[in-house]
Amino acid sequence: MEETLRAHLFECAALFEEATGVTPATLGKRALNDNTFFARISEGQGFTVRTFDRVMEWLSANWPEGAEWPSDVPRPAPSQSEAA
């Protein structure tokens, strides 16, 4: 399961970078206030499901206009605060 979640993170991060030019380090800083997040998980370090959810929710809420969300990655529903 962790490898699937890891693959989803990297796929979304790569597409986000392609569409915006934002590096994974900057993405980690914006989503988690942790610019080493993607570097650490690319080296095999673990992460919690809560952290995965936070990153994916941030990506979903900030997904670039006109960029297509990857079809094989479930997109989080907007949170209550975003829907308001």
C-alpha cells in the first residue's frame, strides 16, 4: 500500500511541476512546510497516511487550471473549509 501511495505522490508532483515549474522541494514547503519531504520519501523513508492526505488535499485544492488530474490517482474531495 505504501508503494502505491508513494507512486501517487510522485505522479501528482511531477505533473504539478510540469504545469507550474514548482519543484518538489517548493511543493513540499507549500503543502507541509517541509522542503525535504519529497527528497526523503524518494530515498525510501516512510510517511504517514495523514501526511499523504495533507499533500494530496493541498495538491487538489491548488491544482493548476487546465492541467488534467492523473486518471489513476483518486482525487480528494474538497474539504469543508474549501467548499465554503
